[in-house]
Amino acid sequence: MLLFKLSTYAVVGGNLKIELVIAAVALAFFFIGIYLNKKSLSSKTNNTSEVDTDKIAELGLSKREYEVLQEISRGLSNREIADKLYLSESTVKTHVSNLLLKLNAQRRTQAVKIARQLNIL
Amino acid sequence: MLLFKLSTYAVVGGNLKIELVIAAVALAFFFIGIYLNKKSLSSKTNNTSEVDTDKIAELGLSKREYEVLQEISRGLSNREIADKLYLSESTVKTHVSNLLLKLNAQRRTQAVKIARQLNIL
DNA sequence: GCGAGACTCATACTAAAGTACCAAAAAGCT
DNA sequence: AGCTTTTTGGTACTTTAGTATGAGTCTCGC
């Protein structure tokens, strides 16, 4: 607005070429448009790319359970998760079972889907 | 550019108020900025949100196999997929096996991960 | 009309995944 | 220290998942 007023005064005063003023205003608003648009878009897309830590706590997921969940989403088997986290397969199974209960899932694939929907992965 | 020229002629001709013309040009370029920006952004972000049909063909995934893959990613069991697609569980198992081969996966969870990375889901 | 894939389904297994229940360390809190 | 939750692990089963193999049907292009 300030820029706009200045430009009109300049024209009325007659000490600037009209074409130049219009071009300047056009250019300015062109970039303002780009800037505002970029801002509004980034606020929308960031929502779908961050992990919701509060939700994890809300579900009562423990640290280990969450780690196991992450490995499941990476496609690992219980055996592989056990090796990666230095656990027995039994322990992994225990974690998985508790995990499924807390996420209201019947299967590990479903757990992954639900976790994704809750922005937990 | 055409719009720009017209506006300058209008001012020179003296049959329009300068403020109005400048405002119009500003508004026009404002939206042009938004438009162009949106276009350039969408070409970048669409890469991570659209399904790559070519990749599906490249992998040799058949229609049915792909449908089964989708249901797996929704967390369904073979039994549930069979019911949903009006198939026997045997058939679903066959599709899953072929699916895993084509995706180089050992498990359905891994298939989902790989499919996601390939922008197939 | 015929051959190639795709689709369907069955049987028979093997291998994972998941459940139930229990129990002992380990870690955190007050 | 005492209590609680987490973490760990075991045994014993049941249920899904996945593999192998064979075979009949369907569809589409040529």
C-alpha cells in the first residue's frame, strides 16, 4: 500500500515516466504474490511430514515399542528386528503384541497404516 | 505484456484515472505471480504424491496383483482381501507370492515399503 | 481359432506372526 | 529403599503368511 501510494504521487507530480512506475508496481506485486503463495503452501505441506510426539505419549507407546514399530514399517521380520535391536525374538513378539493392542490393530501391516494416519511415522 | 501496454496507452490517452490503472496492473501481476508460483511448485511436489503408472508396468505388475498390493498397504489380511475382491484365499496367496517376487520383497510389510519408495502407492 | 499371459483355485507344506501367561531383571520416581 | 513401569525372555499354542506345484478358465492380440 505504501509503495502504491508513493507511485501514484510520483506520477501526479509528473517527475517520473508513467510506464516505469507501472512496471515497478507490477514487478513488486508479482513478487509479493509469489512470496505470499509460498508461505501459505509451506504451512500446509509441513503438516504431513512431521512426527506427532504427543500422540505417541497419548497412546502409551513405550520407547522400545515405538522402535519396534519403526522397524516393522521398514519391512523387517521379528527375527531381523531382534538382531538389529539386540533382543530375543520373544521380546520382539511381546513388544509387537502390546503395540497392536495400543494401536487397535490386528496385524503389523494394519499397525503401520494406523501409525501413518496418526502421523506417528 | 499486452495488459501492460494497454494500461499505459489508457493513461496516456487520459481517459482513465492513474490510480485505478496502477491498482489494476498491480492486482493482475499479483495473481500472475501466485499462478506461476503454484505451477512451478506443483511440478516439484507432485513427484512425492502421485502414483507412477509407468513403474507399475515396468515391474510387470498385473492389475490384480496391484489391487492386492493396495489392500495389503491398507492393512488387510489375505482372508479380508479375498472377501473384498471376491476371491478365494488361495488366489490371494498366489497374487501375493508373485507380487513379492516382482518387488524383490520377502514379506508383505517390506513390499509396502518398497512400493512406497517407488511411488507406486 | 489359437497361443500367451493373466486369473482363478486347490492341496500340502514350511515358516513366520501373533496370543496367553508367567516371571525376573532394569530403570525411574518419590 | 520401595514401588511402578518398562524391558526382557521363556514356553506353549493358534493363526496367518508364504512357497511349491499343478491345473482349469478367460481374454486379447494376431
